[in-house]
Amino acid sequence: MISYEELVVALKKDKLPSKSVCITFDDGYLDNLEVAKPLLEKHGLPCLFFIATGYIGKVREFWWDELEQYFLCKHELPKNISIESGDSKIDFSLAPWDNLDKEKSIVLRSWNAAQDALNNPRLEAFLSCQKLLKTLDINERENCLNQLWEQCSEAPVCRQSYRAMHKEELIRFNASPLFTFGAHTVNHCALSRLPYKRMKQEIVASKNELGKIINENTVTFSYPFGFSENYGKDAVQVVDEAGFESAFSVNSCRVDRHSNIFEIPRFQVPDLSGDNFRKWLHSVYG
Ligand SMILES: [Zn+2]
């Protein structure tokens, strides 16, 4: 298990220890502090946390969680829902899943996006909205979310287990020498979808805001929805020019001597336990 600093030094010197692992978490959820931190400390494991600075202390959940709250958790929704963004309007018919009984609730809550095929209109609406919102900048994205809530005459709640860390929590977290913090844009937009100026602003502002909070230079960055197509070549160059020393993608391959230090690949860890996780880890190492 190696720390961020060890990874960067090893990459620069082309001396990566074989089968080494560097752990990272993205977004800045409170559970990083409450659940991951004690476990990592218990085992003495260094870790890197990437923070979307616009969500620090925010009373709204990350937008994808808010969509989940709306489509997968709300017991009563209108039969028909629509969203307008720019020139396009999408209509959804949620019947007969507009009202959820206990059984339907369980089906939705236990849905596994990676494994289960679509089988009802709430899931279809959820995935369509997710796809649309991922392409939007912050104002238009919030406008779409607000349209949804207006149609069900309720306001979103910020569930404790879904919220991002507050400023004070981050400062307390950063006091531990095991952990390094990096930037993850301000508003968690897909950078390749933004005009150049806005893309640059998201990168530079998150570096500055995080640096101010933790009172340190922000040296590393991770791209939201970190596959190449979601950030693009221009963003890689901007990250370099902004003064970061490294950046992380989620292009699923192992880090090696050819890895670009501004696109360090990562594997997203699936939700597995025990033996299955061990098997998964072996498959990653090949
Ligand atoms: Zn993220």
C-alpha cells in the first residue's frame, strides 16, 4: 500500500513497486470521514480524497443522489413528469409506478445499476434524467432539478448519510498525516461538456478553494466522471497549467511507466465483500 507522495515519486523515477495499491475516494462525502477514516487509521493506510468544493457545507445532496431520492425513494410522484432544458423537453409517464407500495419500494431500493436490466418507468426516468443532467452546467442542472421538485410539490431533503463534508470537518480530517486532499472541480460537471472558459474556471477555482480551506497548496486533481470522453484533452492541459503536479482519471487500467501523470488511471472498486473482492483484485493484477 503506497501513499500519494510515494506514487508520484515512483512514477517520476519510473520505480513503481510491483502490485502496489494507492487508495482514493472521490467527491467528499461525509462517510469518508465517519466510516473510511477510522478504518484507514486502524490499519495505518494512507489515502487520497478528492473534494468537489462547491458541495462543501451545501444543504443539497449531490445531484445524482437527489435524482435517486426523487425517482427511487419518493412514495408518491405525479403520473406524468416533464423536464425542459434549452430546446428539448422530455416527458415521462411513471404509471403504474407513480405510487409505491412496500413491495415496489423494495424493488427500487435493491436495484443494482450495474447488473439489473430496466424493468419499470421510474428507473427509465431516473436514468434518462441522469444522462441529461450529466451534460449540463450548474445553473441549467439546478433548474432541471427544481422543475422536478415543483411537479411533486415537495422540496428535496439533504439526508445525513448522503451529505458532503462541511468545512470544519474537512479541516479536522486534514489534520491526519495519513491523508492527502485533492480537487475535484467545484460543481462536479463533465468538463468536456463545458465551454473552455467555464472548464478552466471549474479546475482553477476548486484548486484555490480547497487550498484556502486546508491551508495547503492543492497538488492533485481528479476528473469528475473520469473517463477520457468526460474530460477531454483541453482539461488535461489546463490541469497541468494550473499548477497541479498530477491528476487522476478512472480509465480502468493499471498504472505503469507509460502512464501520463495528468491522467493517472484508476479502477472503480465494485461493491464486493470477502472472497469476491479478493478475486476481483487478482483479476485487476492479471
Ligand atoms: Zn466524482
